[in-house]
Amino acid sequence: MKRVLVQYRVKKEKAEENKAYIKKVFMQLQEDSPEGIRYASFVQPDGVSFVHIASVETPDGKNPLSELPAFKAFQKEIKDRCEVPPTAVELIEVGTYRLF
């Protein structure tokens, strides 16, 4: 099991576009219902800072998100939308309560 936190900040004029891409990812997740992934996305109160948390729970460690066309579209031009590029950090669990 691998848990990852990704943070970035988009340009103000790209915030709604970024949210639209994220919503399409969640729509595809609902439609396809892939096994082995738990995923959440948040925007901070400033409206331009985003946080994504993923828990990859596949036997081979492969992230099902990376196979989704909607996720590929989201990632395609992410750097052009960003003021601060994405940084990913693997999380090591100390404890959780009903999160995953």
C-alpha cells in the first residue's frame, strides 16, 4: 500500500479549468469504479492551492489513476496551469481514523 500527497498552486485564471479537469477524473472514477485506489482532491480557501491524497492498494503497486483517460488529460498540461508545480510526497502512516 502506498499513500501519496500532491500539492501545487495554479494560476488564478486557471483555477476553474483545473477544477473542471478534477471533476472529470471523479466522474470517470464513479463510472469505471477501479479497484485498488482511494482518492481525494481539495482546494484550499485561497482558491488556487490544491491538495490530492491517494492511497494505492493494488497487489502490484500500480496506480489505477494513471490508466484513466480523464486523469491523463488532467496531467497533460498541468505545468502550464501551475504557478507552483506539483510536488508529491509519499506518506508513512502513524495512525488514521476512518480516513482510508
